Amino acid sequence: MIRLRPEHEATYRRLHADVWPDVLAQIARSNIRNYTIFLRDGILFSYYEYVGTDLDADLAAMATDPRTREWWALTDPCQQPVETAAEGEWWAPTEEVFHTD
């Protein structure tokens, strides 16, 4: 989860209404499926299913992709880590408290 800066909500929504094909392709190459971002009361919550075998390596590959970095240069200013995020943490992980299939 991460906070969405209220002054950037319209920009963030516009960007995600038309995500660049190169960014979507990198998400797929990083073995991420069913990726969803939810917004409620200024908080973004992200959910995805990982189908690979090395999440850290796949996320590192995503972080070095030039088009993804361009995308993040547009989306990152819209975001602000939550107050309880660890030092250097951008999107803060959440704790699963319930799951059922």
C-alpha cells in the first residue's frame, strides 16, 4: 500500500486508464499476473499474482527496464509512502489476515 497525493489523483487515474504497452509487457515478463490497484480514502492497495520462481530477480529486471523507469518517473511523484513504511520502503507490504479459495 501507498498513499496517493490528492493533488495528483486525476493524473494517476489518467495514466492508469491507458498504461503503456511496453510497461504491460514488462509486467508480464516479470511473471506478474492479475495485477490490480485499488484506491480508497487516499490509499492505493496493489494486488498481483506471481507465477515465476524468483520474485526478487523478476522485480529487479522490472526496475532496470528503461520504459518502466520512464513510467515510474510519472507515477512516483503521485505517491507518498505511508507513515509506517520502513526506511527506504516505497510501497509498504500488508499482512494477510484472511484468505480462502
